[in-house]
Amino acid sequence: MARPLRIEFAGGLYHITSRGNARQHIYFDNRDRTTFLELIDKTRTRFDWYIHAYCLMSNHYHLLIETGTPTLAKGMKLLNGSYTQYFNRKHRRVGHLFQGRYKAILVDKESYLLELARYIVLNPVRARMVRSAGQWDWSSYRATAGHTDQEQLLTTDWILACLASKKKQAQDRYCSFVKAGRNQPSPWERLKNQIYLGDDQFVEEMQCKLDPDQSLNDIPRKQKLAPPKPIDYFARKFRDRTEAMARAYLSQHFTLEEVGRAFGVSYATVSRAVKRYEQECQM
């Protein structure tokens, strides 16, 4: 199966996840977590990264990073490679620690940085490991909220500036913003072409940043789709409303939210329509 291309450029914002091989734990104790954060700081310094948010879970981690220079691949090689060496040496293990390549989602900073920063620190709450984001010591929440000092590792100014002009007021609003996001739908409902979180214009701009010398043989089908038909095309062509919504979404050019807005329903209704249509096709 072809792997998504990495688009690297100065100022790129990425949501990064990497999981333990066979879902194994990648941190056994707090020393492991502390070492991993130290390696993030080392990588940040060496490759000109800005860390907007992070969360260390048991068998995976989340990072929201902005690259000052196009160094995503080099930085991730250092981070995951160095930590694997440390982990195997300390715990007397051999072989791969992480499952395949890390996953990198290219994010529209203006539209989604705040939402993703919230989504990331709420992971332990959704996993029912803690009741509130502030109870988890291994995320960026406490530092962004002003409860601890991680000035060197984290870049919090951009997130806080989006909420208020005064730092204390921005930190209070950040806490409220995170708390209010507990029951919000996942931002991944709006993911496009496997690797983009942004509108159509953002996707088009990112596609233009692809290396012209890079082989297109490695681009998955979702990343080289034909130009989309408008959503109302599906409404006109298919009399059955369920089929029209399902086919619009399955064209892979629209998110559940976008289809829902066009048909005047919620994204959950579109999701159910897609499942129903797929089930009927399998009969």
C-alpha cells in the first residue's frame, strides 16, 4: 500500500502521532516520559521547531509542531530513533519500538491550531484516565494554563494570543476553552485526502508545495483524485437522499460536516447514511 507523501516547508504546522509496535507501551515509568520530553526539546532546538501542544499517553503520543525550516523528517528520525535506543537499552529490549512511520497531518494554522491544541490535551480525559485535563501531568495543558513552567519547551504565545491580549486572562479562557471541548466532535471528521486538515483552498496550496521531482507512484489514490463535482450534483443525480449524501461523502472530496451543511442535516446523520448505504451495497 502506498504511503502518504510528506510535505515539508518552513512554517508548516503538523499534528504528529506515533504508536507503539503491536500497541505496546512506549513509556514504562516517569523517567521514560521525562527522557522523551528532553528529546523533544533537543529536537526542537536542533531543527528549529515550535511545540504548540503535546500529550504522552501509554502506547502513543501526540505532538502539534510548527517547523521553522523544512526539517520534519530529520527531526522525527532523531526523536523516535533516539528514544528507541534509550528505551531498548534501559529496558533490555531489541527491535522496533514504534509501529511503522509516524503519522503527520498538515494543518491550517489559522483555522485549526486552537482546536487541535484542545483535542490533544483532552486525550487522557476521553480515555477515562483522568477526569480533567489538568490532572494529567504529561501534556502541555498545565504549562499553557500557567500552572507549571515549560517556557523553554513550549510555544504558548500564539495559542494564548488567540484568546485574549492579557496573559492571565488568556490562560483563564484557555482553561474554559479546553473544558468546553470535552464533548466536541473529533476534528478528524474534517480530514481531507488522508493528510490535510483545512479547507479546499488550503489543500490546493499544500498540493502546490509538493516536490515536482517526487515520484507520483507513491501518492495514494486519495491524494490524486480528479477535480470534485459540486455537492448539489449528487442531490440532483440520486433521488434517494441517503444515497445522495453517501455518494457525496464517498467521493472523498467532502467532509461529513460539509455534506451535512449542503443537505441541512448534522454530520452524524450523514455518517449514518454512509454506513446504511455501504451495508445495502454489501447485501
